[in-house]
Amino acid sequence: MSIQSEALDRKFIENFEKMIPDKGNRQIIMNAIEVFSRKGLAGTKIKDIAEKAGFSQGFVYNYFKSKDDIFIKIFDLALEGAGNSVKYASELEGTPYQKIYWLTEAYLSPEGISMHHWRLIMLQATTSEGIPEEAKRISKEKIKKPFEYMLPMIIEGQNLGEIVKEDPLTLSITYFSFIQGLGITRVQNGKDIPFPSVDMVLSFLRSKA
Amino acid sequence: MSIQSEALDRKFIENFEKMIPDKGNRQIIMNAIEVFSRKGLAGTKIKDIAEKAGFSQGFVYNYFKSKDDIFIKIFDLALEGAGNSVKYASELEGTPYQKIYWLTEAYLSPEGISMHHWRLIMLQATTSEGIPEEAKRISKEKIKKPFEYMLPMIIEGQNLGEIVKEDPLTLSITYFSFIQGLGITRVQNGKDIPFPSVDMVLSFLRSKA
DNA sequence: GTCTATAGGTAGATAGAC
DNA sequence: GTCTATCTACCTATAGAC
């Protein structure tokens, strides 16, 4: 596990404990993340989550009032984590390209909780019709955060001449799409298939001058 | 709609009519593709498909024996389409890089049935636990096709000096991951957001010499 | 605190009407 | 051919036992 993804996981857990103070709730959520990400919202039965957490089916309802309720909290956490990861990278020492390099290294790490976020965000936003209204609302609100931190980095990098002078928004969209695609490949195939280096992934960003 | 994606769609429809000879079956499948890709396997109700196709819920069972049955046929078609698209590109005139350029143009086109395939493959393979055993078997069998046609193109391109001299398998995996990530972004956001040019996407493939 | 039992609702699949 | 009615099974959520 890379230093980068460890740092992001630490950040995530910090935020996790702040957003979900109760330990029992956290235990269920940790297990539910795993199940949801494998089966999706509709495909996940409360029994699956309960069994994985070592509880009876009915007991889950002492902590959450519905399946949607659990899902919304996880979805919110995932989006927070996505925003925070870019924010954290943007606050590091170094040039913009170095920061993005660091972030990419974290994302590409085969371990790390951050991978699960991306997967969930992807999976659920794709099947977005089925997700609760509340989750859609949260999504609208928070999906822009990663871009808020990424865009200034790209623009600064362009001014420094280390990032190619294309439209910054297009570059951001391309970056997150690429990362998401690689994340999906990772979760589908495990960590034993060949994977691109950070340098290869960031070719499209680097200035050719 | 680009010439490239039109060509792939024509190929797809050809294969579609060969694999599903009955017109009624095809009508249901065309509608089911759309619903499955929006809601996933578990989230799709037979009623949704029936309504979209303009039938009653029960009528669907005159054509297919179960929901899984419909899904398996679509999944198979999607994987066939994925393999055929790369095969088709590899048989075009031109240098390997030109062929991959053509293929990428087809994939990035906002319209075109091919986009739906990718989305479905992605979505369902990601939530793979929930899909029927038969679909998993088909997946194992056909998922390698795109690589079979992509790898020789990359190797030839490397020999010609137009493609960077990195491990061909890594480059292939990176390519399909990238395309998949962009496809997801497309279906999530529609065609009105900025999107990278083919040149930008293929930066990581181009020889720097 | 945690489980078991169950009520109530939903959806897949079938069968019989028109 | 196509629809309506229904049977059955499963799942969510609750309520009450220990």
C-alpha cells in the first residue's frame, strides 16, 4: 500500500468518524460499503449487510431506518472523500504537476479505501434512476468539489508551462474519467493485471514544449 | 453522429439480426438494453421493459422465459459488439495508429449504439456477483476478443515507430480503461459537457521520438 | 442489546380469457 | 396474438420475545 493512499485513507477515516459518530453505525456502514459496491443498491439485501456485519437481519434497523438511509450516508461519504482527496493534494508542497502526480499515485494504488469511493460513485451515479432522491440532491451539491480544487491546479500548472495549454475543464473531465475507468478495471480484475504507470496516465496533461 | 460510429452501428445491427432472428425478440431487446443500462439488472422490472416496448407485463414471457434470459442475450450481444468493433478497425486500411484513431473516434461519438454496449459491460461486470452464471461464462469466453485484435495493432505500431515502446498489454488495458471511463462520463452527463479530442486521449500511445 | 417471527408489499412467472 | 388475473416467493420493515 502506497504512502499516498495511506494518507488519503487516514483523511477519510478522520472524516468518517466526524460524520458518523456512533461506532455501531460505522460498523454497519463499513460492511455495507463492501456489499453495495459489489451488488449495487437494488441488488443488495439488508440480510447481506447484516450477515457480513455479524448481525441478524432485523437488528440493522436499530441503527438505520431503511436501506435507502444506509445508502444515502455511504453515498455522501464517498462524495465527501472524493472532494477531500483533491483538496488534500492541492494543499501539499510542490508544483501543480507534482501535486496531481501524488494524487494519481494514491488513486492507482491497488489498496486503499479511496478506490471503493470511486467505484461506488461510478456505479450508483450510472444507475442513477434507481437511487433515492436525497442521494441525487447530495450528488448535485458535492459532485463539483473535485473540480473546484483541480481547476486552479491545472491553470497554475499551465502558467508554469508544465501542463499542456488546453481547456482546463476538458483536462479535468478527462483526468477524472481516466481515473474512474482505471478504477473500474482494478476492481473488476484485482491487482494482478498489468497497470499503467503514473507517467503514462498523465501523458495527456504534460506540456510537450 | 460520426461516420465511424455509424459504421460500427451498422456492423452491430448486422450481427444483431444474425444472433436474434425474430423481430419481436429484437424489439424487446432493444428496449431492454435501454432500461438495463439505466437501472441495472436488479433494478430493472419486467414491467419497465414491457411498458417501454408498449406491451403488457405478462406478454414479455411469450418471447423470453425469464428476466435473466433477456439479460444474458443482451450481455452476449454487448460483448460480441465490443470484440467486433476492434476487429473491424483492425481490418481497415492505414497504419495501426490510424486504425486506433478511427476506433477512438467511433467510441467517443456521443451517439451510436456502441456506447450502450460499453456502458452495460461496465455496469454489469462491476456488479458481477448479481449476474447469472451463464453471463459470467460468456464473459470469460469473450472478454479477451478486443485484446486479441488490439495487441497486434499496437505491436505493429511500435515496430513502425508511431506507438510508444511500452508493454503492449499494459497499453491495451490502459486504452480500454480510458475509453470506458470516458463512456461512463458521457452517459452520466449527456453530450453537452466538454470532451477530450481523440488526439488528447491517444497522447499516452504516441511515440515521443 | 440482540434475535425471531411476522405483517405487508412488490415483482417474477404462469395460466387462462378474449 | 395480446392482456388480465393470480399464484408464489422474496424482501423490507416492525413488533414483540428473551
